[in-house]
Amino acid sequence: MGESESLSIFSLIINASLLVQLVMLVLFLASIISWVMIVQRGRYQSRAKSQFEEFENTFWSGIDLNQLYRQGNKGNQGVDGVENVFRAGFKEFSRLRQQGASDPDAVMEGTQRAMRVALAREEEKLEANLSFLASVASVSPYIGLFGTVWGIMNSFRGLANVHQATLATVAPGISEALVATAMGLFAAIPAVLAYNRFSHRAEVLINGYQTFAEEFSSILHRQVHSRQ
């Protein structure tokens, strides 16, 4: 029975009008791309969260900042996440100190500016592709509805050539059209759930990065003033 049902749905898609088929194709492609992005975003944000927790534990363990910076240089894997914020701030802080900058406020201003740039880049990484998921979530139901309306219009237009209209006459056309609405919801529901989840996780991580940057800035502020 399940096989006959799947074949009937397949036949509805095949027998639909060209425009409705194009609508279904667009929705199918949007759904596939959305799932690829959902998997990619999920893996990236999970890795960013674990790296953040690991780096914070190392940072607050009392390790020397120069040693922590050198460890990042020796790592074979690319540096990502909050460690980029640390490295950008510490690199600029060390550069300004080596140049003999005597004004502590100028040193801290340059350090904080470097960390703000790094924070903005990490925010872009965490929120990458979320705008596409939001677009799929909001637009897909309307695209599916457009296909449905067009299919129903064609079904009723075909009644003009029929002398005796029955439910059996219009049912196939309406069924074909309703598949478009179903596909629109199939694309939109996972996209909206994923967008809400990933947006929240990105916001939590970004807030964590910003808190770390402020705490790290306070540490450097004490260092630069204690050496005056």
C-alpha cells in the first residue's frame, strides 16, 4: 500500500503543469541546500562552542600569555573562534609595546580596536548562511502557495470544456496543486527551526567572546599600567 501511495504522489508531480513543476523544483532545491547548510552550521557551531570552552579553561589556568600565544603559532590546525580574538589583541598589544609606545591609553585603544575587528569577523563566521535559512523559512510557503493557486486555476479552467463537472474531474488537478504547498512547508519548517536554534547559539557564543575580550582587556590594562 505504501508503494502505491508513493507512486501516486510521484505521478501527481509528473502530471502537474510545467509552472507547478518548476515551483516544485525550486522548493526541492531550496530544501536540499537548506539541509546542507543546517548540517554545516550545526557542526561549525558545535566545534566553536567546544573550542571556546577549551580555550577559556587553558586561559584561566594561569598559563603565561606569551606561551599561550606561541602555542597557537605552533599549532598545525587553523586558529578559530575566541582564540582569534585573543591572538589579535595580544599581537597588537605586543607590537605597540615593542615600538616603545609610552601612552598606556594609546596601547589599549589599539589593542581593543584589533579585538573588535576580530570579534566582527568571528560574528560573521558564526552567522554565515543564516540569512539564507531565514529566506527559505519565510518565502517557501508563499512559493508553494503560488504553485497551488496556479494549479487550481488550471483545474477550474479545464472545467470549461467539460459538460458535467464532478469531483473526479477536478480532484487530480487540485491534488497536483496541493503537493506544491506541502513541499513549501517541507522546505520552510526545518529552515525556521534551524534558523532560530543557530541564531540563539551564535548570539550566546558572540556574547561569550565579547565577555572574554573585556576580561582580557582588563588584564592587559593592568599590565600596561603596572609597568609605568
